[in-house]
Amino acid sequence: MGLSEFRFAETTHRLASFVDITARKQAEAALHAAYAELQEKNIELQRQSDDRIRRIHAEAATAEAEAARERSACSRKRAASSPLVQFRRNPLRAREAGP
């Protein structure tokens, strides 16, 4: 509601105006509801993102552990097939094979 007072031709006039704000209030309520829904969706997306990141880290750790095991196994195979190791296991056979 608005109330104004003005003078015109030495007479004081008063003007009252009313504005229907129903549509504005409905729009504000809809905006608040949409914002609440958006917050809920953001929380769910953040939870899903956190879960995916945890899974990716776990998979990466598993892959790294497997790669380390494979590297270790390859190192042991190379070491076992070296001439020095073969000589220590069977010195006579290693000499027979010769250089």
C-alpha cells in the first residue's frame, strides 16, 4: 500500500494505491523451492563424486601394487638367470658352458 499527499490548486489531495503482490510471493516461493531442490541435488552429486574418487584411488592403488609385484618378479627372474647366480648354484656346469 502506498500513500501520497500532494497539493494542487491550493487543495491538498491524498492518493492511496494498492499493489497486488500475490504473483511476486508465488514466484519467491517457487524460487525457494527450486533452490532447495538444487541444494539436495548438489549434495547427491557431491556424494557420488566422492564415491567415484575413492573407487578410482582404490583401483589405482591396486594397479600400482600389481605392477610392483610384476616388477619384483621380473627382477627375481633376471637375477636368477644371471651368470653369477648360475655359477653359484652349479660351478662345474657354468664352467662347462664357457663364455
